[in-house]
Amino acid sequence: MTHLVKTAQNIAMAILEEAGSCARRLVKSLAYVPLLLASAAATADDPPVTAQIVDLANKLNGVHPGFRAFHAKGVVVEGSFKASPEAAQLSHAKLFNGRTIPVTVRFSDGSGMPNVADGSPAANPHGMAIKYHLPGGADTDMVTNSFKFFPAGTGEDFRDLLAAIVASPPDAPKPTKLEQFFASHPNAPKAFGTAATPDSYADEEYHGINAFIFVSKTGQRQAVRYLLVPEKLVHLTPEEAAKQSSDFLSDELTKRIARKPVVFHLKAQLAEPGEQTKDGSQPWPDDRKVVELGVLTLNKAVPNSLEAETKLLFMPTSLTDGIELSDDPLPVVRTGAYGVSFARRSQAGSASSGPDNMNGHTSNAPRQASTVSP
């Protein structure tokens, strides 16, 4: 067994063990509430892949009323973004016009268990979701995480990965379903191997695993993947991470922002002509050109983060003119899953929750009704 496969299996086992511990302390779920999306009209015997993803997330992490099935634990902060001149050359989006743009950002642990320890392997990957509040009242979102690339390239593959983890407890016969999935999807364990525990949410690098298309003022089109780079990158060893307090990442970030602003550089990795853009599990070569898009400055922790999170919805398909979807299918699948999840967790008294995005980020409060659900 390779080191990467072993690492990925350890993360999967940590998730299962954490979920089992939480499940013993939780009341069993009530029946799912009716979904608010048209896709939810599918029969129970043949639900759409988006609903299957949400259901599997609940099986994997347990049902935690009011919380997301992935990235349930996090912290909300605010700040601003100012684009670089280079960004305006690539895209005519309002986001890149050089004005100071207010932002709402949520950092999070990867687990769907709201009480997971920040230093647990189950908390990987960590996430950073951004809502840019554009001039005129519209918003546009970016959803990133600390995986350098995603373990699956399609919604169906991601569903199958979740099903394989659920079906591979420690006593499962060999080869386990997870081992079989890794054998047929060799980049999946490699993706898990790229995640580690940072010493701070502010000292982590976050990747936009899906490709988007920038459109310039002259109509030129450029495929990009986002990258959020901290002022310094600091990872802990597993032994160091295990010694940290349960909430050390959110606690540290709140204290840090009170002392001084946290800064990230938003960058874009540029695809070369003809480069594939449809598979987020296939990273582009490291030698591809990277362009600075601007600086993100975070200077305020939201006073009641948990309350704010209940109103937040980040959606990777919430774009603005000058930024378009590529042929990557995951952003659309993720948006569908968010709709299923948002419907479930928004119902009064609902005991079911799901991932508001496949990378596990909770949502940001939309300013316009049209952005609340797909």
C-alpha cells in the first residue's frame, strides 16, 4: 500500500470514527423534509445525484440539525478586496475594476461534524469561501479549499467516493470499497495527500479546484483556476496538531484579526491553449503561468459567527459578467446539492442537513432572493 493511499485511508477512518462517536450522543434523525427544488421531485428509488450526495454525507458524518454535512464548523469574518491592474486585462468583471470591494469570508473545517477537533485528520481539507459584494448590490462567490485538486472529477464519482468511505469501516473485508475506488481513481488518494493541518486558517493556501473562463474587454477568453496565497504557509505535524485545543483555528483567527488584518493574495493559474478544463481531479502542471489578481484584506470577525452562518449561502455558479463557467461539471452539480441542502436545513424543526457546497463551505447570506437557491 502506497503512502498516499494509507494517508487517504487514515483520513477516511478518522471521519468514520469521529462520526461514530458523535452518533452515540445524538438523537436519531426525523424524516427528511420536502425539498424545495424541482430535482427533488424525483422518486425515492431514483433520486438525483445531488440528493444522493447529501444523503451519503448524512450517513458519513451523522445528522446534525442546523449544520451542513460537510464543513459544519467554521468562523465568519469580513474585509475587502482590491484587484490588480493585471486582473482587469484578463476579465472585464466588476470584481476586477480596481475599486475596493467588501467581502464576507467563511473559513471552515472539512468534517460535517460540528464538534470535530480542529487538529483532527477528519477536519481536512480546510475551506475558505468568499462572497464579494459588488457595486450595484449583486454578489459573486468563490469556493476554495486546501486540497490542491479534488478527489473526484464528476458528481457521480464524488458520490461513489462517499459511498466507498461509508462502506469501508475498519473491519471491512479486503480489498475495501475505498481501496477499490482508489485503485480505479488513482488521483483520489493523491488529492487527500495534499491536505494538512495549518497552524492558522490565515497560514493556509486555498485552491479553486474548478476551472472558470475569464472574458476580457476585447472578448479574449482565458481558462483559470483560483489560488489564495497567505503571507506565510505553516503546517503542523500530526503530532503537533493532536496537541492543539479543539477550537484552536477559529480562536486563533479571531485573536489575530483583532491585532492586525489578515492578508491573502488572490491569484489565477492560467491554462495553456487546449488544456483540459473539465476535470477538477486533474491538476494543471506546476509550470503554468500564475497571475496576481488582487489582495484580500480581512479585518473584522463577525460577532456572532454561528448565527451568521445560518443565513449564508456560497454558490460556485454565482458569477458575474466577465467570469463564466467552463465545461467542468462540478460547479453545477455542487449548486444542485446546495439547493437540496439549503431546503433541508432551512425548514423549521428539520433534523437533516447537507453540504451547502461539495467542498464543504457553508453559505453566505445572499443579498438578492435570486441567489438563495438555484
